[in-house]
Amino acid sequence: MSGKLTHFDEAGAAHMVDVSDKAVTDRIATAEAHVVMQPETLALIEGGSAKKGDVLGVARLAGIMGAKRTADLIPLCHPLPVTKVSVDLTCDADLPGVRISATVKTSGQTGVEMEALTAASTAALTVYDMVKAADRGMQIGGLRVTLKDGGKSGRFEAP
């Protein structure tokens, strides 16, 4: 791992990294997060009886939209031609709560880790929003990149 932070120039000022000399390669990233809640709140989601509707379906769409809008939210992210976004939400009674996995693909000159992280976090925030009336004590956590592949830095898989 390089000790140089690429989003800072020699004078220490933040800047957008120039990727024009990088090769266009297929890139993929997966990120995960979870929302911990009361078992009764999870039951509302599983039973489809949340007042705002289909919690998992709306959160899936929000995650996809979040991935596509990453460059609008994160100041130094490049706008990327996202070619695929998948967001999977799974109810987990052992948590209790919802586990989220988001995978983003592109063919480009820079990776899609930030898009995957944005997708997972947007989906988690949407789960919270959809059922906050029932459980304001929910906790969002575990946001991390679990897979990154493509580009010159190669493959990364979280342990």
C-alpha cells in the first residue's frame, strides 16, 4: 500500500485525481452494511406491514439511485458510467435487522468502491427512514468494502 494520498497535491491542497493516463478496465466493487433494530421492527419489515410500504424494495431502489449519484455527493469522485448496480437486502433474525450488500460494475479508468459504499449506505438510511416511526433506536453499522477488483492495484477481498 502506497503512503501517498492521491487526493492531495504537493502543496497539500485537495484536488481531483487525473485518471486520463489510466487504462480502461472492467472494475467491480462490493460493499456491505447492516441495520440493527428491535425484533418487532424486523417483523414489520418481513410481514410487509410497515406503514410506508415495501421497505426492502424501496431501499433496494434507493441504493441503486445512490450509486448513480455518488459523484454528486462525494466532492472528489469522478462521474462514472456505471454499468450495473445490484443491492441485496436480507432480513437476519440473529442481528436482528437487515444485512445489505451492494455491488457496482463499470468499465473505466477508476474504481467503483465509492459507488458501492454509497449504494450500501443509502439503502441502510432508507431502511431507517421507512421504519423509524416504529424504532428510533436503530443502528446503522458495518459499512465497508468487501471486494474490489480491476485496475492496476488489482484485487482486494476483505478478510
